[in-house]
Amino acid sequence: MDYVKLEKFLKNKIPNADVDVIGKSVLGRNIYAVYFDFHSNYNVIIQASIHAREHITTSLVVKFIKDVSKNFEFYKQLNMPNIIFVPMANPDGVMISCHGLKSVKNEKVKFKLQKINIKNEDFTLFKANANAVDLNNNFDANWGTGKENVKLPAFHGYIGKRPESEPEVKALVSLTKKVKPCFTISYHCKGEEIYYDFYQSGRERKRDKKIAKLFAKATGYKIKSTEKSSSGGYKDWCVQKLKIPSITVEVGSDNLSHPISEKFLPEIYQKNKNVIKLLPKAMKIFQTYK
């Protein structure tokens, strides 16, 4: 799902939900959040498509939004936390991945992107934003220390000039600080893995692993440690700076190619369909370890 389709969906009234703009991208596109208020004292953020070519995750989150909207009264009975969905954290990047440079009207930005891709015009594997910054390397969590970090604009891996230099990252940081979630879920692809660790220890590590195991069992995905290779990610920042559980869920088999085709969405949704139902259990784990 690209930005145009997402915006069309969000501009129709979504029953039981509030839609808000939490920030603007480099090229001025809206970064949306969809709020479901269950009158809880706890909030959960679920975000997707921070990596451009992983736009299948937006389609997945939209299915979640439709499900929660349609079955709001059912979920209300489950003692749900309030849910804030950010279905597309990187709208410019998604449009570049889906439609190439014809989606970029700013000539200065277009020239910059052409420079990093002088061999051809294919941007389908693009992961970054319009500044060629990998947004999931731009958060203030051991910034610039990752194994695959690069120091120049690139398709992926570029850390940016400084932590939180990018408007998309600032928008997500601002939202997270504002709503103070008890945990967050970031949807990526691919590999069917769940990451939860980032140098936490003791009770925090035990708590966070327990939550990761909950979702691993529901999805059939395996838990994998990335703390020695990761840095600057949203999950990393939530764990290190906010001291809250945060998981990255990598959807789609490793046998699939980037970007994952929409035809695989039913299969991906089937494995993730119980994630929303498990939010109250994850919230309870968080409460137990407070």
C-alpha cells in the first residue's frame, strides 16, 4: 500500500477511531496516527513502514485498524490498552520505493537521490527517507555504532547527520513521549523473527523477553537477539531511553523477495491476526513488573 491509498483510506470516516497528523515528512507528506480509545490508563504504539520497501507492513496495519474498528465492542471487553497505530512512518520513502523519482517533485531532493543511484532508475529496494537517511538508524540509542551503519546518504544504513535529525523520527519520538506507551511494536520485514533486546538487564530484560515470547508463540515467529548488531532503531530507543518493552516483528518468509507482494498479505495477516487480542496480556506483564 502506498501513501496515496493510505490517505484515501484514512480520509473516510473510521468508526470508533480518531485520525490525527503527528508530523510531516521531508517532502511535506502527512504522518498519520490512528487512535482507538478504550478508556485505559495504558497506551500501546504499533508502527509500520519506517523502512520504505517494507510497505506491506502498512497493508497489515490497515487490516488491524479495520478489525479493531469493526469489532470495537468485542475488544473493549478484553480490557484493552488504548492503541495508537502509525501505519506509515516513512511516507516519502514508500512513494519512492513504489513509484521511483516521479513521486519526488523537489528537484534538489531528486538530484540528491539520483546521485546515490547512478546505475539505474530502480528504487524498489529503497529503505530510506527523502534525505537518504535510514530512519531506523536515526534514533538516539547507541547512534552510529551499528555493524551496517554508513556515514553517507544511501539506499539504506545512513545514520544521518545527528540523532533525530529527520522529521519523521522527530514525529515518532514526539508522539511516544506524549502518550507514554507501556510498550511498542514495530512491524518490519522479512524473516519471521522477533527482536526485543537492547542491553537491558535484570527485571527489565526478564519482562521484555516474556512479552516477546507471548507474541512469538502467537505468530509462530522465532525470537532472535540483535543487540550486538543493532543501533539507532525505534525499538532500541524505546528500550534504552524510555525503559519500556519494545519489539520488532519481522513479517514474511525469508524466501520472499523485497518488496513483498500484496498477494502474500493474507498469509502474513493469518500469522499475525491474534496480535491485537494479546495486547491486554502484554499490558498485564508490564504491570506485573512495574
